[in-house]
Amino acid sequence: MSSFSALWTQFFPPRNGAPLTESNLPSQAGRVFIVTGGSSGLGFELTRILYHAGGKVYVLTRSKEHAEDAFTRIQSSQSKRRENAPEQDATNTQGSLEFIHMDLTDFTTIKTAACEFLEREGPDGRLDVLFNNAGTGAVKDAPPTRQGLEYHFAVNSLGPYLLTQLLIPILSSTVRKSPQDSVRVVWPASCLVDLGSPKTGIRKEFLQNTESVKDQNELYSTSKTATWFVASEFARRQANTGIVQIAGNPGNYITNIWRSTSRLLYYVLWPILRDPVHGAETYLWMGFSQSVTMDDAVAGRYAICDGRWHPGQREDLLLALRSVEEGGSGRAAEYFDWCAEKVRDFLQ
Ligand SMILES: NC(=O)c1ccc[n+]([C@@H]2O[C@H](COP(=O)([O-])OP(=O)(O)OC[C@H]3O[C@@H](n4cnc5c(N)ncnc54)[C@H](OP(=O)(O)O)[C@@H]3O)[C@@H](O)[C@H]2O)c1
């Protein structure tokens, strides 16, 4: 088990402890980002910060209406950079915002969205950081997706896995024209990785038959553990590409993620939920901090709010990251291969 202190610090992180914030993020002018689900919650705050830092931000999400509303709010918002940067600071240039439709419950739209992105960027295009932010909370009796897949896994893990695979070529070509370890993929997990996932993170029976698990809270927790397994496996298997893939718990926030959860649970948790800007600050650390390196990614290190490493994950989860030959359970590798099989038709 994770220690009590490891959990406590994820619910009550040090005040003003974020190493990277809107105020001190270096200029992102000339860099290109994808924020999935950038119309709400953590993704909205992240998109707003990147826009004011001069980045070109593509928001891939399911609702054009929500994205357009978010863009209007972002474009009319005041940058906190101006309050802190001198008048002549060239970093005060705004970036740009682009919407591309993508619904993670339908893999055909993921492929179309990736193609649309590549077309808009053109042959000399780039992708500096892919933030696989979009996700669902626990949904009771969620229906299977268009491709007949389990809902939580499709939205939180398989869909983002497919999107990432489709974008590996442009991420790799961006690595060749960028500083070392600066091209990244960021994966949000949850405190429920520590608290709610079964032994070894994902049950073997689930991979054999996804209908063997019915409880929506386990499905949510496990689909989040899956993001960590995927990030770690990508980093280990594709270290030669130079793409740093990092997963971690962004923290606990007041956002729309709770709309599918029981009102009672929401009100019980409400006192400890924070402003989602701190979740975006966690993403900034995972996406931009120079203290996050390829060695960390290959080692499967796991970030926590508001920009720190987890002080000590559960032993069974750490063993899942290691192969049987290395003394582990090999569950992360097994899951990665399972994902490859599930999305195979969309990678051709
Ligand atoms: N809030 C927390 O306490 C917390 C804690 C741990 C982890 N996280 C993780 O942080 C990430 C962001 O969550 P949030 O709290 O900011 O939630 P949110 O406010 O509900 O935002 C989620 C975003 O994802 C989009 N989205 C949802 N389902 C989608 C689908 N099928 N296809 C495409 N886009 C979809 C939503 O689009 P719509 O606008 O159309 O709904 C929205 O833009 C999630 O991965 C979540 O699991 C959140």
C-alpha cells in the first residue's frame, strides 16, 4: 500500500508549491500543443495558460459549442503574465486556438482528428506536447462505445493511446528540431490509482473479458492506472524516439468531471476540491519542467500535484511496470499489447 503520507500529500499539497505557474512559464511562442478536452476544467485552464504564453493550441474535443465558448472566454481573459512581466517582454504575445472535433467514444473520429491536425500543420509542422487530458469520471452502467469497447477504458486510456500512436511520427520529427527531453506526452491519472485499483493495477480477467468488471469506480480507477502503464511502456519501448511520456495525478478539483458521480459523494469531497488552475500547473510541470527527463519516463516515475514525484507508490503497481524476467508481474506490458490489439484497425 501507498503510505498514508503519500496519500495525504495528494489531497493536501503544500500551499503555493507549484514550481511552474502561468506567471513564470517561459514563452511558448513558436511551439505547438494539443490539449484534448481543452474546453472544460483542467484542460480549459491549461489551454488558457498556453495561449497567453504564445503557444499554438489545438483543442481536440467532442463539442464544438463548448470549445467555441471556451475560446471566447480565453481570448477575453486577462493574462496574469502581464502583471508579472515587464512591458517590453516579448513573451507577452498571445498564441492561437484551433478546434478539431474528436469523440473518444468513436475511434473513427480519433483517426480523422489526427489526420486533420497533420494536414493543418503541414509538412513542416510540429507537435511539442500532447496533453491527453480529456477523460470521463465513473459512470454507472455506461454503455459500450461505438466500437463495442468498455466506456471508461475507451475514453481514458484506449482512445488516448490510439491518438498518441497516430501522432508519434510528428512528435518524433519535432524531437529532431527541439532541445533534448522537451517533446512530451502528458497522461492524467488519479489518486484512485493508489486508492482504488486492484492488485497489479488491472485484473488479468478484465483483459480476457472486459465484462467481468461491472463496478464503475473500479473501472474508473483502473482506467487511470492504465494511463500510467501506457506512458511507462511507451517510454521504455520508444526511448529511441526521444519523446518523454509522463503520467501522474493532477490533484482533486471542482470541475464537470463530477457530473456523473453521486451528489452525496461530491458534497462529501467538496471541502478538499481545489481550483482547477492547480491541475493545469501540475500539467505544466509534467510538460515543461527541466527536472522531468527521459530517464524518469523510462523508469516509470509518477508525478503528483502540483509538480512533484510520488514519494512511494504501491509495491504491486511498481512490480506491474517490470517484466516477469525483471521480477515483476509484467501487467503494464501486457496491457500495452492489449491496447495495440484493440486499436489495430485504426492504425493502418
Ligand atoms: N477534476 C478532478 O478532480 C480530477 C482528478 C484526477 C484526475 N482528473 C483527470 O483530469 C482530466 C480532466 O478532467 P476535468 O476534471 O477537467 O474534467 P471536465 O471538466 O469534465 O473536462 C473533461 C474534458 O474532456 C472532454 N471529454 C469528455 N469525454 C470526452 C469524449 N468522449 N471525447 C472527447 N472529449 C471528451 C470534455 O468535453 P465536454 O466539454 O463535451 O464535456 C471536457 O472538455 C480527466 O482525464 C480526469 O480524469 C481530474
